[in-house]
Amino acid sequence: MSNFPQHPASRRPSQTSTSVVPETFCNTTPMPIPSRSITTNSHTSDADFESHNNVHGMAELRARQAHMTETMQQTTWLLQRRAWQQAFTNSELAREQANNAQLQQERDIAVALADCRITEKDQELQKATRHSSLLSWAVIAIAWLVGGYVWWCWYNSPGMVYIRRRNEEFFGQSEGICA
């Protein structure tokens, strides 16, 4: 069963209006109403014309009223259907907007968490870089100390002392700045 109203023409006969509209009055062009100034026969009296005009005028008015009632029912039905469709469309749009807002919020949270993770990783990398830099300077300092000690040991070794003394005796001077 549809939520939308049915068109009046698709209703069962018991549901339709009781007025019957002749097909000649269903068109949209209005029928001319004869006026008193128009006379067809010169021998017709005004009283005969008035009674004839009243009978036809009332029938025409009833037919027009029935036609207008049917037209109003159809228009009301169409407007109501359009309003329901618009309300349904609006509710669908609202639901879709709410769903999109929720998805966007979830994406924002995921991006924020990823940014936090990246920030934590960056901090860890900076700390590791700092430590490795300090460690490399420590290694360089230790290498200089060890190298200096080795050089001092070599320079003051008994063999080197002997060689330096022999050179001084032979050349008469000390060799190097540390002698």
C-alpha cells in the first residue's frame, strides 16, 4: 500500500463524488452565457426567454460547479502528493546529510589520531637522532683520546727514545717539537 494518495480517477465508484459531469463541460473553455440583449426570435417574449435562460443557466452552473469541484479535488490531491514527496525528499536529504556529517567526523578523528601517531613518531625520531648525535661525538672523543694515548706511548717507547738519542748524537739537535 502506497503512502501517497490515490488519484481521484483511480478510486472505486463508491469513493468518487456523486456529481456527474457531462463530457461537454469537461473542457477548459467556458461556455458563453446568453444575455438579454441577444434575441433569436422576435416573437419570443421576455418571460419565455428568462425562464429558458434560468433553466439552462442553472444546469450550466451545476455542471461548472461539478467540474470545478472535481478539478479542485484533483489539484488538492496533486498538491498533497507533491508536499508528501517533498517531505520525503527532505527527510532523505536530512538523513544523508546526517550520515555525511558522521562520516566526516569519523574521518576527522582518524586524521587527528594519525597526526598524533606521526607526532609521537617524530618525537621518537628526534630523540633517537639526538642520542645518536651525542653517541657519535662520544665515539669521536674516545677515538681522539685513544689515538693520543697510542701516539704518546709510541713516541715515548724505548725504541723511539733510542732512535731520538742517536739522531741527536749524529745530527747534534733534537728532532720534533716534543723532544
